[in-house]
Amino acid sequence: MTLPFYVSPEQLMQDKAEYAKKGIAKGRSIVAVEYRDGVLFVADNPSSSLFKISEIYDNIAFSGAGRYSEFESLRKAGIQHADLKGFMYSREDVTARSLANGYSQTLGTIFSQELKPFEVEILLAQIGEQPEQTELYRIAFDGTIIHEKEFVAIGGRADAVVSALRARGPEHVPDLKTALTRCMNALETATSQTISLQALEVALLDRTRTGRKFRRIPAEEAGTLLS
Amino acid sequence: MKNILSQMPVNQCSSFFDFIHQTRPELTPAARWGSEGHVSASVDEIQRHVLSQLAHGTTVLAVKYATGVVIVGDRRAIEGYQVASRRMEKVFKTDSHSAIAIAGAAGPCMEMAKLFGIELEHYEKLDGLPLSCEGKANRLGQMVKANLPMVIQGLVVIPLFVGFDLKQREGRIFKYDVTGGKYEETEYHAVGSGGKDARVTIKERFHKNLSQPEAITLGLQAILSAAEEDLGTGGPDAFRGIYPTIKIVDAQGVRDVEESDVASQCDQLAQSRPGRES
């Protein structure tokens, strides 16, 4: 009979965190910024069919970085949660805050109880009627929630993207064209290589739309916006 | 509310209807009468009484024209011989290119329309692509079928589904029977208590290649004659300013015909009505 090894809880958590961070850093970055009519999402994503940004509810969008299968199951769970809540109560009762809390609980539990933590980072955005009602949340692999303002980046070299955005970000809220240019430049600066439009996934939460506010922007449209 | 997010892994099916069946069965329409859907004979009398007091919705119809479909519904709901509501909406947009109109017991009707709308949106969000027109029509058929235990209790829900098929580039109309049977109509259809009168009116004037305004007029004429013959169908109510709901479903999507336009159309129809006394 072999004796089980003793591993201190501190060591265990540290190992798990390191493992998760490594997995997330391997991927590519996603950035979301507030622009005049809502929130713009830009992801460095070479696939045109496997999306990293998606709609959760009328005015809520989701984006996941890290291991695809893991954030995909979180995305689906989020849609189920939102649709169920909207069906039971009312459409306006579905909020990003409650979703972010749910994700935080789930990721926190998985991180502390499972052998393998989720290698994901989640970004949630919600827009309201007014620009000041915009909410941006970043949820880390261990369930930490961070409420962000103006812009947020996850996955890959997220820190580099954020500092690139901070370096050039003037105070006022940009229009769509400026916001997109800024995001693209930040992604390029962080990875120090040029990104083609085809390798860019762009989507919006646009408060000027009626009903569902989420919209994907195809590469051609992004091209005309940037030119 | 239980945290759905913690139920990992989520079930892999893209249907909201199946999802609530599995996780929250008390929220499904079938939960109204228990899953078996039978009530003992002694309750039968009471039940019949209760049913006669339930609000019912009445005439809804759809007419195809050259590039799409118009879908029209009256606004009246009745409880026995009384008017329960003069402003009920019976035509609902269910997604960008489809709409549903429902006749039958008001409560379950509204519930089915709402559930069907969420079902389509849920699928679109989970799978990233909207269902095909045929797919939507089939799904609705399964939901009508699941409603069968309630039909036996007297709570009939008969939907009329209209969609624009983006592949075939044409508007399509589907009707259903209570067992969930789905039948495609190639020209027009009307359901509800005044459905027969409406169908007769449309039949007399329908032709292929109607224009959109012609189809709208025809739909209104059909609602008018249904309202004249059937107590359960409400005609245009100029006194209160309540007019039938009309939606257009075509390649551009689903949109409402403005109430003011419907009102002026109804005025014109009233002026030109044969046999008008003054």
C-alpha cells in the first residue's frame, strides 16, 4: 500500500490557478469597448463559424476566452438561465448582474472542488436605454468578478491589450468607427502582428436597434467602417 | 430561483420547451392538468361550467400575395355570451421572419404563442442559426401535439403559422389540427369561430398574384364578414378606436400595418359596402 502524498491547500490552489492561467494565455484576446450607441466586441478569431462572441438575451452579450468546449457550455447555460428567467418573470428582469453572479458561483465551485479547473475567462456586457446604464463584467477562472468601465479585455495577452487601449484612450466616448479602429490597433499592438479583417470577429450591442440589440458585423462591413 | 448555471453539463438539446419539461415541469402548459391529463367524472360538470366562463379568442386568417403573406386577427375575446376583452392581440411576431395567430382558449393560446417565440429565439441563440421555415412549422406541430391532454379537457388551441421561407423565397401558411397534424395551405386560410365565414369571403375574391394592399383589403373584408355572422368575432370598432391587427410577413421580415392605416381602410370599406342604408 502506498501512502497518499500530502499537498498543502495553498500549493494545490496555486497549482490550479497556474494551470488555468496558462491555458487562458495560450488563446487569443477579445476586447469590448463602450461606444456611442452601446458596446462593441472585437475578437481575434480566425474561424468564421465557431464564434467567441454571442447573444445571451435582448441586451446582454457574452464572450468567452480559453478552452472552447468549456466556455461554450457556460454560454449555453447562460442562455438557458436567461430565457427561463424571462419566461417566468419578464424580459426586463433578465440582468447581466444576476448572470455574472451565476457564472461566478459556478466557476468558483468548479475551481475549488474539481481536480481540473476551467481554463476560461468570461466577459458579459449589458446595455440600457441610457449610455450610463452600460455594465461590463469580467469573470475569471476562479469565479472572481470584476465590474469594468469603458473597456475590458480577456484571454491571450489581455493585460497588453488593456494597456494599449489605456495609452491611446481619450476621455470621451468614441463613435463606432473610432472604437473599432482603437480595438484593432490594441489587438495588433498586443500581439505585435497585423490582423486581417477575415480573422476578426466583430459584434455589437446597439441600443438604437428595436427588440434584440445584438448584431454581428460581417468582415465586409467592418472593412467599410475602417476605410 | 435555482441556479441553472450550476447544472453542468447543460443538456445538449436546443429546445426551450424540452428544457423546461426536464428542469421545471411545473412551468409547462401540460402541468395545468397533471401529466396524465384526466379528471374524474364527478368533476366533469364543474369543469364544463368553468370552461364556459373561460375567455376564448376567435377569427384569425392569413392570405398569401405575390411576395409574402398578410396575417390578420380580430380583437375580441368572449366568456360564454359576454365580451371578455375588446383589445386582445391574437397575432404575434415569433421571430424575424415568422408570425403566429391563435384561436381557442385565451390563456393557453397566449402561453403557446409566448413559448413558441422563446423556443425559436432559444434555438437561434444556442445553435447560432435560425430554424428553417419548415423546421419552425414542425416544431409548432409538436407543441400543439403536446397540448392534446388539454384539448380533451376542452382547452383547444389552434394556431395558424405564417413564415417567409428564405430558401424558397416565398411566404408560407401552415394550419394545424388539435392532434398536432400540420397542413400547408398554398393560398389562404382562416381559423376560429368565424373562420368559415372568413374563408368563404376570401374564396370568392382570391386570385394568385394579389398585391400587398389587395391582400390587406381582402383580409379586412373577411374579418368584417366573420364579425357580421359570428358573435365571437369583433369587427372594427370606430367608437372605441379598436381595429383588427394586421402583420405583413415578407422577405424584409415581419412588420405591423399601422393602426391609422387599418382605420382608414375600414372606413373606406364601410363607405363602399353594398346595401349601405345611408
